[in-house]
Amino acid sequence: MPTRTTLPSAVRAGLLLLLLAAPARAADPKLLDRARSILQRAPLIDTHNDLPYALISKTGGDLGKTDLGVRQPDLPADIPRLREGRVGAQYWSIYVDSDTQLTRSALHEALRVFDVALRAIESRPELELARTADDIERISRAGKIASLFGVEGGHMVESSPAVVRMFHRLGARYLTLTHWKNVEWADSATDTPRLDGLSKHGELLVQELNRTGIFVDLSHVSADVMRDALRVSKAPVIFSHSDAYAVVPHARNVPDDVLRLLAKNGGVVHVSFIREFAVKNAEWQAQKKEARRAIRARVATDAEADKEQAAWENAHPRPGGSVASVADVLDHLRTVAGVDHLGIGADFFDNGKLSMVDGLADITTYPALFAELLRRGWSEEDLLKLAGRNHLRAMRQMERVAAELQKTTAPAVAEGPRSP
């Protein structure tokens, strides 16, 4: 037996840095070609892109100032890059900040984003609004990009089942129950729990989403809300842009016990390409915590500490990961939830340079991920499911549940509490 040699710690650290700095493995061109073919057939459905809000931020909603028919590298999507990435259907995010619930302006701002999103679709012959799973397949077969809406935060419905129904008429096909902050009827993953799950009115809204025909989206919610919603929902639920807590223990990710419940529910978890959620970073987090402790011991005020912390993070950026990082997440999700419950929800919201996993920085890069999964031995059938067929299956079941409930259940009319 050969003698094991222990390298000095400094040498091991240096080798680790070299490995981290090494360029990611280039995808095999043959695997890329197979990946593109699979995505063309699926169709590829991405459940989260923030183009509408980005258009408002860039132009105030004046679409005459931006031509989506040419590449727009400062926006999260445009037609040429959607084509290059082989996108067949895209959910455009209807997003407004959680704090708008405090000023009771959330619904107003949501309608503004809906307006921009609808006008953007109507302005491009390559895009068409889809309302059903059949629409997605029909539109993508015709060579267009099916467009749907996901409302990213329950604060925008202002506790009203009537607003849920109006959002459905505008094209919303999922509602994320919370965003970064709690709502009156549900706890967020990134806020201090108040309800330890869903309130009774929250359960009513989940039931109305089922009756109306809108996916219950559990990205951004606390783990207790996930469990409550899975208990209450009669239709498959989704996570529109989340990863695995067991791989990266971030509050925005999905615990294994919830993944197992999701499989029983028939729902789908759509993986995000955000590096904060997808890239293993325990060592960096420990260094960040130690830096914060040292800074607070040295400076007097929170403002000074925040400034120094920002400088430290600029000098020590969060690990960027690689295409393999997202593939690792998918491998774990497949093991726990099963391949029938996986999808894609990248969450492109900017130019991707600081937010997205290295190698998956924009919407042209989907084939790279699928090529990596082919390299790992995923079958073409599995990849067709991941790309979009799982979502279509869950959507058709959601539509069937809605049709049955509309025969037996009257629309909910009880208005819930609103933030003061």
C-alpha cells in the first residue's frame, strides 16, 4: 500500500485556489448539439424572467425606446437571445417591491407591470400570450415563444380573491405567495415568522387559486408555508425559482422533506441559476461572518460596519460556481423528488455578471446546462421532462382541478386584512 503524503496547509490552500480559478470545462460540441435538439423538441419552458420590471427601470415603460428585436445586453431577455437559448415558453415576472404593501400601492404598481408586459408581447410577432398548456404547445410548434405571467408576491393581490381572478384574466398562471417580506396571511422565508405558516385567509386564497386555475408558487415562502400549502392545495404546486436546501442551506431553498411532499402532490420545482442559491459557499460564508465580527469589534457605528463589509465583499466576491453547480442541484433534486418533478426557472433579472452562476449568465446558455446533464448520463427522456414536459403535465392537472372546482365551488368573496 502506498504511503499517504499530507501536504502542508498552505500548499493545500494554494491548490484549492488554483482549482477555483481554473476555467470551467468546455462543453463537448456534440453534446451541445444534442442539447439544442432536445430543447427544441421539449419545448423549453422557463418559469421566471424579470424583463417587464427591467423595462420599467430602463425606460419607464416606454417600449419605443428599446427594440427587443435586437440584442439588449443590459436587459434579461430579447428575441435573438431567446432564440439562441431555444426558449419555447417564458413566464414573465410581474414584480413590485414588498414594501409597496405598506403604502397600499402594490396593486397599482402590479397593474403597471402587467401593462408593460402585455404591450411588450403585443409589440413582437415572435411572442404570443398563452393561457393554457395546449396554448404553450400550439404556439411553440408554430415557431413563436409562448408568453405567460407569474405574479411574484402575494402582496400584489392585497388579500383579495377578486384580484386573484382578475390577475388570471390578465394571463397570470402562478402566484408566488410571498416575496422577501411577510404578507398578512403568509410568512416569507426571509422575514421574521409571524404566523408559522398560512393563516385561515391564506388557506382560502390557496383554495381560490386552485379554483381559478393559477399555480400556487412556493418560492420565497417559509418552510412552514410550503408544508401548509401542500396540505391545502388540491392541485399541483410549483416552485418557480428555487434550489435545494440540502445543497445550499439558504432560506430561499427547498428542504428535502418538502421535496418529498412535492412529489406526492405532483408539483414541480424549477431550479434557479442565481449563484447565491445554487453555489456551495459554506467556506465563504464562514469567512464573511468572521470578517463581520472583526469589523464590528473595530468600528463604532452600523453605517461604518456596513461600508467596511461592502468593501470586504468587493475584495472577496461570492464564489461564482459553474454550470456543474446547477447540475449538482439537479442531481440532488432528482434523487429526492424524482425526475418527474423538475423544471427550469433561471430567474434572469439583470446582465447576470454578478448574480448568475458562471457559465449560465444569460438566456443563451440553457444548452450548456443540458449538455452537462447529458455528460452525466441523464437520458434524453429525462431532459425533455426537465425542459418543459413536467411543467405541462402539472399545468394540465392544475387546469383539470380548476374546471372541477368551478362546477362545485362558488368564487370566494371574503376580503382579508391589509397592511396599515
